[in-house]
Amino acid sequence: RTFMGVLALSGVSLVGSAMLVGAGGLGLMMLFFFTIKLLEVIYDGQLQHQISGKLRATTTSVAGFAAGILSIGIYLGFGTIADRLGTFAAFGTIGCVVVVVAAGYFASVRHLFS
């Protein structure tokens, strides 16, 4: 739950960076990238800890491949939005998607445990 909370925080900071121009927006953009990289390290560590034996390398490789494919989709979507509506709109849209993913997780967890 903390992981997804930090993910939601990163999405909010990206949306905020799209709304603020100047040093405040740059600071929020830096917060976004810091939290995303922090979550990536935590996720990779947890993945390595959960897997044992010969499947570790294969699972890590598949996870990296899937992340690469997802990144391509995000870059293409970002480019399309930026081309039509502007760069700040693209950052705001990606930030909103991150927040929606985290909110969806919290809603599903609340549904499962209530």
C-alpha cells in the first residue's frame, strides 16, 4: 500500500509540474522522477527477493522486457498528446494516468478486504 501511495504522490507531482511553470514546476518534475526511480529500485528488489532458483534470471528478464514495451507505449502516447495539445498537457495526462492506476489499486484492495 505504501508503494502505491508513493506512486500516487508521483502522479500528483507530475500533474502539478504540468500546471506550474518555473522553479515550482521543475521541482515537482524532479520529485516525480525521484519517486519513480525509487519505486523502480524497490520493485526490482522485491521481485528478486520473491523469486528463487533458476527462474530468477528469466523472470527478471521478462519483467525488464515488459517494462520496455510499456515505456514505448507511454512515449508514443506522450508524443501524440504533446503534438496535439502541447508538452504540459502530455505531462498532465501521464500524471493523471498514474494517479488513476494508484486509485484503482486502492479501490480494488478496499473491495477485497471489506
